[in-house]
Amino acid sequence: MDYNKTSKYDYDGSWFKKHRQTQFILDQVPSNTRVLEFGCHSGLLSQYLIEKGCVVTGFDLDEKAIEKARERQVCAYSADLNDAGSWQKHIKEKRFDIILFIHILEHLYSPHDMLKMAVEYLRASLKTQYDINI
């Protein structure tokens, strides 16, 4: 764990990249793909995807986390994922190869509705990665 931080946004991420769940996700996402990440927080996972040549668009409710994600070159927006209009306006006609919901669906009022809306933003080669904590 990285205890040399000044806030919850200042991790260097070295421990995170070694985590087996992170490795699993990175192994599943091909290089040079367009990725939509819901719940990107400060962009640690997004940063590793960008290193693989991916173009990442991310959303999170935490505005300070979004600032950090932008520092990591993530096209990141602050949005309430329970309000479709607050995130859809940023991606309008864009389409993605992969959509990630990592530890986020369980926080939504209607995960089913969110998945139905998000699928509309997938290109023909669809792939959705999600994780639900029970």
C-alpha cells in the first residue's frame, strides 16, 4: 500500500497495477481500443489502458478525482451516473469498443437501465466488463 500520499487522489499506483483484478482487466482489453470507463475515479486504471494505446473516456461523480484523471491524460468528466443526461451529453455520437463498470453498478439506482443505455454506445465489436460485489 502506498502510504506516502497527501490525499486519496495522490497514489502513484504501483501497488494497483500489480493487483490481480487490475491485471485481469488489462489482459482483457486489447491495445489501441476505445474504452468508456464508468467510475474511473482518479484514472489509475485508465492510465494503464492509455499506456496500452487505448483512448479512454471516463466518468465519475467526484470532481477532485476527475481533475486527477485529467492529469493522467484521461478524457474525464464529472457526472452523476444515475442521471443519464449528465453523462450522455459528453459522448453524444461517440462509440466505444469496450465499456467498463468496475465496482460501480452496485452503487446505481437502476443498474439494468444503465446497462441498457450504455450498450447503445458500443461499436459492432462489443465487449462489456463489469464487476458486482455481493
